Amino acid sequence: MKPLTAPALIFSIFLFIMPSISLAAISQEQQEATYRQLEVFANVLSILQENYLEEIDADTTIEGAISGMLLSLDPHSSYLTAEDFDELQEETRGNFSGVGIELTIRDSILTVISPIAGTPADKAGIMAKDLIVKINGEATKSMPSMEAVKLLRGPKGSEVTISIYRDGWEELQDFTIVRDIISLHSVNGLMLEPGFAYIRITNFQEQTTKDLKETLNELNMDSTVKGLVLDLRNNPGGLLDQAISVSDVFLEEGLVVYTKGRIPEQNMTFQAHANNGKNTYPLVILVNEGSASASEIVAGAIQDHQRGVIVGSTTFGKGSVQTILPMPGGSGLRLTTARYYTPDGRSIQATGIVPDVEVPYIPFVEQRKDKQLSLAIVREADLKNHILNSIKPDKNSSANNQENKEKEELQGEYKDAQAQLKKDNQLRTALNILKSLNLYTKTKPTQKDV
């Protein structure tokens, strides 16, 4: 089952199970206390029905009480009405109309985890850590996440206005976003340069591992590959089994992740399987503050096994697992049931994955061609009366021919990748690290040489 997709809370790690309710695990004293509180609740409901200013709907009131109870536990537990639960399941199988924002609740404020790449929210300039203060003029403080999701959704082509506060701003700014169909395809790839591949995973869905393997095949990763950049930036998570299987693609053996909960059934371990030496090329994983949950499982497993280099900024820090419990009448509970741990036993809850190489993202600004605004770059050949090189390079040499061929390839087949590299300083760093790893692999002495 796939998670809720934007603008819903997609970053939870989900397990779908049937509820098994047993009072045996609850002491007699706890049961008696619970019954007393249920009696108080029933009395309050009765008083409301008899005395409130207007007639109330008991079903709506009880659903609100259940939602409030779950919201008081943690930001990721929630009550799903029958409609919400149906939407949750529908979104695992197709597209939907929305703006493409991943949300959480921090200090009762609706907070952006990340915009989904290429969606209306992303194009409008919504950023991770933005605070959504209003939706169409309605204040969002203490608003349940599912209610916010419903306000953000709507027919394709319709508009929604969100009022954003961003750190450093003195006042709110309104963003009017046109809703569109949000695609659930989560894997995209291209070649950055000859031998160096780039794959981005936007979230972890039912077909993510399958799509990843197909993309690797399309990029001919088994032939002349020199390295791969796996981009998990602004990936808010998704399915636990997909995070495990994606990690397994790059690991030969060992622990991927394990979970711990209050009861034995919530304690699970997940192991990698042998890949027969496939996918052993140098690997760099890009992460940022919008990388959460399932993304952090992959990054943590790769980091602990020293399989690749983690580059970017510290991740979101969501280290808990949510279980979806179907309830009578078609509703459901999304309940936090366990913490997960990296192979080395790290819990990243509220701390995140710290990159091996920290590289803050620098927004790209198109440089003006005004020479007065650019710093002059001076080389030896620019100095007056510099000594000439008596040995002129052979323009017909094989080295020069290869260099010219690579330049032509970069200007042609890799034009889009070069444009992307120009605008993305973290990606440029990742590629440079890949080239260094590739060079190190070539020059590293073998056991026989030693």
C-alpha cells in the first residue's frame, strides 16, 4: 500500500495490518480508569446534545473527539474517516489533483516538509520549512492535517491561495497556486556525463524499486558506468518495504533497518540480499532537510555500511513507523507503533542523518554579463611579457581528440544535464566526489600489488 500523497502526509513509513484488540495487555486498574473516563465522555456528549446552542451531530462530534485524541499523541497519528481511508487507498493506484506539498504539524502549525519536484507548489517557489498560516484565508493553527489536505485539494485548473511565513520574512506572503494532476511516478534518471548517472526518487511508492531497476537498465548501469548520484532531496518518504528494497539494490548483505515498539510483534529486522556483484559502482546520495522517513532509512543504511557518500544537509529526522488499522464502518487509524534504527543502532528521531560531506544549497542566480560586476580571472597567459611556451600542443593527438569528443558530447546529448548541474551546487559537488571515487578506485592498489 502506498502512503498519502501530496498535499497529504506522505512522509510516514506505513504498514497496513488488521487490528487485533486485546484487553489482556491492559491491567485491571488501567481498564477501570478507562471505563471511568469513557463514562465522563458519555456524560459530556449527553450534556452537549441536550444543552448546546444548536443541535449537534453525534457522529461528527465523536469523530472530532477521536481526531483530537490522536493529535495529542504525536504529529503522525491521526483518525481517517471512511472518505479519507478510501482516498488513501485510491492514491496508491493512480494520480490525483492537488498542489504537491508534503506536510507535517510542528507546534500546532502546518509546516512544509517539501514540495514534490515539478508540481505546482514546487514551481510556485514553496520551500521546505515554510509555515502555512492560512489556506484561502482560513487560519490553520491547530487544524487537523487531513482537513488541511482537503482544503489544498481540488479540481485541476482551480486555484488555492496559501499564506506563507518563511524564516527571515517580516510578514506573510500569499501564493496563489493552480491545482494540477500530481503524478505518482517516483523515479527519474539521466546521464550527467559519460559514465556518470543521476537518478532521483521523489517518494517511496508501491512500484519504486521496480521503477528504479528499470531506470538503471535504461541508463546501462551494468556496462561502462563509473558512478551514480542517487538524489533523495525533498523525498518525504513512503512505504517501509520500498525503502528496504531500494537499499537492497546497492547492498550485498547485512542489516538494512530494524524497528522496536512496545509489543514483540512490532520488533522487526530487515536484511539485504546478495546481488551477485551488481551495482558495486561508486555511489553518492544527496539529501537535505526535506528528506524524511523512508529516505532516511536508505541514507542511514548506505552510510552505516560505508557503501556510498552522503552529501547535502542534515535530514528531517522522522524515525517512527505508522501502522494503518482498518476500523468498522470503513474508517481507519494511522497510529505510530514503533521507532526504526539504522544498522549501527542509531535512532534518527528528531536528529536526522548528518551527511558525510555537508554542502548547503545555494540558490542559483543567473550571472549578468556586465564585466564591471564580475571578478576578473587572471592567468599566466594574461600577464604582460609572459614567457611563451615553446612546445605547442598537438591538436591531432589522441588525448586532444578525446577531450574534444567529450566536449561535443557534453554540449549535445548531455545538454540538459549540464544545465541542471549549472544551477545545482549540491549536485555539482556530488558529481565531483563521484569522479574522485572513480579515480581512487582505478589507482587503489590491489592485494596482489601490495
